[in-house]
Amino acid sequence: MQFSYTIAIVAVTALVSWLAFSRPAMLQALVLWPPAVTRDHQYHRFIGYGLVHADFMHLLMNMVTLYFFGRVMEGFYADYLGPLGFLAFYTSALVVSALPSYLKHRHDPKYMTLGASGGVSAVLFAFILLRPWETIYLYFIPVPAILFAVAYTGYSVYMNHRGGDRINHNAHLSGAAYGVLFTVLMEPKVIGHFLAELGNIGG
């Protein structure tokens, strides 16, 4: 059986999150709390925050999404970057998706964020570049991937501006943008493929 970094990431994230549910000290050591980075140089939090989640449903939704789409993208990045390509992409996506929130709140002791959603968004939107008409099941409702991307982006922009729901929509947007940018810079031909696929609806 071939080793899968996607499954390894899911397994490690699920284990760490599960342990942290009942270990507040462990959770506090991993969440992205900007003052700990600014003041104490705890840079591990740029990765650690993606290993812990607010609750079981938060963890489940992220890991199910990562499992289904990550396996496809893992093979794609391996062709260009080698076997560690997907791992490098995912971990860098966690860092990049957290940077806007960190920079905005770097001196705010009341702010913290957690969850793998930024990295997962990067994987999902990179997948949409390759298969824009693939069916995505949103709460068991089938939706074309490209339509989901448009709705997801619009909703995240609106909620990021509105605020008040304690969800880091900024990380979702940053992760999605990074997933697209990383993939296009790695293989510019993806743009032509994406446009051709868009015109191939139902094909």
C-alpha cells in the first residue's frame, strides 16, 4: 500500500485535536495567539493552529474535505514537486492563510484562531482549478465545484466584512487564493485547462 501524506495529515490532525479537546493547556499551546508569536517568537503556532479545532464537527468537516480532495491533489503535486510536494503545499497554506489575521491582530491579546480550514480551502480551490464541474456534496446536496467556489467566496467576503460569528473567514479567503496562486505558478498551463473545462459543461 502506497504511503499517503493526505491520510497522515488527517490522522495526525484528528489525534492532536481529539487530545486537545480535553487538554486546555495543549490547546492553548497550539492555537494562533498573535502576542505569543510577536512577543515570544512561538512560530510553531503558524502550523500548530491547524492541528486543533473548536469542536468535533469543526474537525470532521475539515478532515472529510481534506481526505476526499487531498488525495487527488497529492498525486498532482507529486508529479511536479516530488513525494513531499503536497505536504509542503499544505503546510505552507496553513502559514499563508494565517498571516493576514496575525498581522491584523498581532498586538491583540484577546484574539486567537484555530482550525485547518485555511489549508483545506487551499486544497479545495486547487482541486477546482483541475475539475471545475466535479460534483461537491454540500450537506448532501450536489453542487458543481465551480458554483460552490463562487458562492463560498462571496459568502466569505461578506461575512469577513460583517464579522460577529467567530469564524475566521479571512483565513478561508487567504487559503483559497493561495491554493489557486500556488498551483498556477507551479504549472501555468492549469489556467488554460481550467478555461477549457469551464467551456466543457456537461462534457
